[in-house]
Amino acid sequence: MPSTHEVTNQVPPLADYDVAADPALLEGLERAGAGWAVAEMHSLGRLAGSEHVQEWGRLVNENEPVLRTHDRVGHRIDEVEFHPHWHDLMDVAVSYGLHAAPWRDSRPGAHAARAAKMYVWGQVDAGHTCPISMTYAAVPALRFNPELSARYEPLLAATEYDFGLREPSSKRGLIAGMSMTEKQGGSDVRANTTTARPLGDGSYVIVGHKWFTSAPMSDMFLTLAQAPGGLSCFLLPRVLPDGTRNGIRLQRLKDKLGNRSNASSEIEYDDAIGWLIGEEGRGVRTIIEMVNNTRLDCAVGSASGMRYGAVRAIHHARHRSAFGANLVDQPLMGNVLADLVVESEAATTVGMRLASATDRPEDEQEQAFRRLGLAVTKYWVCKRGPSHAVEALECLGGNGYVEESGMPRLYREAPLMSIWEGSGNVAALDALRAMAKQPESVAAYFAEVEQAAGADTRLDDAVGRLRKELTDLSDIEYRARRLVESMALVLQGSLLVRHGTPAVADAFCASRLGGDWGVAFGTLPSGVDTRAIIARAEV
């Protein structure tokens, strides 16, 4: 059969490139004192950008995990079956130390280097980074029980991925998860009804349910339950020290909007055995150590998704022509693409700054800044992810609406980062809580942003407006989102003015802080150097 026409004006695949060749990311890495990680970053980046690894990401999302509750003769097994490339993705992530290795690495900037690797490798597939993130976040919480920490932390930080159902201490490396929310409470974990009864030998019997437990194939879980002394945190392994299966029953896997490669489950604790972490009645305080670190990964994950979308939008526009010119050279498309890059670099820069603060636990001001800066950034950056994703998708037109482009997967994934570890209202109210309970965090926040004082009048004016707004406590909960948004934008603006490329900093301050901006992306004011900005995301 003869061909009707020759296919022209289509875009070549974006493959075999270095995902880590990202100026904002690498500059942030150097500022964090982690320049030693650059070579390893590029090694991971080339792997992430390779055609065969991108195929891994496609396959694990199109071949979702399957729950096997029983074997062929009716024995309960509670196993999740994954596509083989899921294990390939996990193996790379663990071997590069994206999970818990920084807790055992004394080099400066170890946590910032790890965040940068998460940002790069997450662009292959975001789903498997969920158990990687939870493993990273479990270590500081586990340290509330020195005995358990001594036993398991070396295995959690080991750079070997050892999948399979075995007693944890017999494995070469461990993956950890967490179970917090229940049907009746959601984010209000104090409404939990799961109970923990002490047995007298240091262990507890756990009975109850959990509504959302991701990565149920993990080796162990941190969970909340009501002990005699109140809501408490416990460690529950899937296999007990005597080699028997713990009473953790998988009821079903969630049918989710996105994050399809990752198994998220509802579980029942059927006389499961757990060990106390921290003190009875201090469960929220204990597990918040884990939550704060996974919140950082939410912000980094959103920034990673923005970079993925911006790079693909520019790649398409560079190779696609319409109305006599390449899309990238048309003024209105240039405005849209530059706006996407500005948003992406602002998210990347603030994410790396907060990761850097994790590397200085002994610095009280840094930790005070991180406490408030993380709350406002988690709210804003994660909130911007979905709108950024849909605009990047639209740059590809109809081609972006089909699965082969990879953009629908990005679009479905984007809302998760804003929901996970506290949706928008929870994050905004947490920022208010930080300011009320730790006023030193407010001083640390302003000490940070005022390092850019005098460099840009639009930023200076925004800081002045913010200070004035913080003096008015009336209706502050009602105004929480608006207040936290302003704080996030001021923080991003100050970092870009100090560290960003001038074209990006100018565009950010003019639009986000100076008010010369519309509602949709692509409404940057005249005079912005869109070509210089777009060049930042060309690969």
C-alpha cells in the first residue's frame, strides 16, 4: 500500500542526555559544599537520561504492582508483585545512596548531594522514590530508640538493595515505610484508633487499621498507635526476629490517579508485634522527624517534575515549526517557556537551600530557618507543580496529551506532592504553628531573606509588605494560604537575587513580587530576557 505522505515536522525523542546538566541544580550543589558529588551526579544523570532507563520508567508505570493476598492453596502471603524494572530502579537508587546513606556520610553537603540525586533520578520515575524517601526519613526517628537504631541503621544506610521477605537483620540492606493515617482521621492522626498493648518484654501487640500505607513490601514500618500512655510511635518489621511473619495484612492496593508504579495499600494489624520508639504519648513528636524529611522530598520532587516538564516543552518547541518559524523563536511561546523555567529554577534553588540546612544540625539558626522555610516551601512549591505540569503539557499540543509523550504521567503525578505529608491547608497551618511555637524561626527566616536587602527594590518592597502583614494577627488562619504564599515567594526571590542568573532573578522579581504578571504562565512583562532564560533548560 503506498504511503500517503512523508512525516515531517515531528520532534525527535529526547534521550541519551545528561539529566544532571542543570545549572540551577549544580550551582546549588556547589553552594552547599557538595562539589565533591558533581562527577557522581553526572554519572547518575547520564543513566537517567539514557533511552533504556527511560524505558524502565515507562514500563513500571504501564505494568502496575499486583497484590497477591494468598498462594495457590489458600495460605495467606500478603505479597506485592512488581515489574522487574521496578527492582532495577530501586537498585540504582540505593546504590547511589538516595535512601539513607547520607546519615552515615560525614562529608560536607551529604544531604544536599542526596537531594540533588533524588531530583535527577526522580525524573525517570517518581513512584519508586516513595520508599526511597521514607527510608531516608526513618533514620532520625529511629534514633529515639538507640537499641533499635544500632541494630538497623547500618542496614538502612547500606548501599545494597536486597528485596525479599526475610528477617531484617539477615539482609544486606533494608527499606522502611510508615503508616500514619486512618479512615476516620486522615491528617488528624490523634483521632487514630489503632491500639498498642504492652507485653512486658518491651514489645507491644498492635491491633487496628491504616488507610494509606505506601510501599507495603518494605522491610519495616514506623506506625502510630494508642498505647496506655497515649499516641505513640512503633517499629513493626514484616518478619519477626524468630523468623515468623508479623500480623500485617494487606487488604487492597489503592487505585490512584498517578504514582502508578508504586504500591499503596490499606493494611490491618492483626495482633502485630511492634517496639516502642521514643516515649509513650510522644508519638507525633517522634514521627514528625520522619515527616519533616519526607516534606523536603515533596518539595524536591515537585521541583524535579517542573524541570522534567520545562525541558520537554523547550525540546519540543526547539524542533517544531508553525506559521513559518520554530515555536521556540515565536515571542508568545518564548514568554510561556521562559515563565516555566523561572518557576522551575525558583523551586530548585529553594529546595537545594533547604537540603543544605539539613547538613548543619548543630547550627541553631539554620535549623530554625529550616523549620519555617520548609513549611512554607512545602506548601507553595508543591502547590505550583500541577499548574506547571499542565502548561508544559500544553506546549506540546495534542502530542503532549498522548501517553507516549510522558507528559500525562507527569500531570497525574504532580498533585501527589501537595497531598503527601499534609495537603495545602495542613502545610499552611503548620507554618503558622512554627511561627507561634518557635518565634526564633521567624527571625531566622528574615535573617535569610534580608541577605539580599538592597539588591532589588521589588524584593525589598515585598519584604516590607510581608513584615507588615505579620503584625496583623486578625483572621490569621483564614489568611494562612495568602500569608504563606507571600513568605515562599519572598524566600525564592531572595535566593534568586543572590544566587540565580540575572535574567531569571529579574523575571521572578518583576512578575512574582512586582505584580507585573497575569494569572496564567506566559504573562511575563516586556523586557524580560526570555532567550537567556530558555537557554537554561535546553539539553
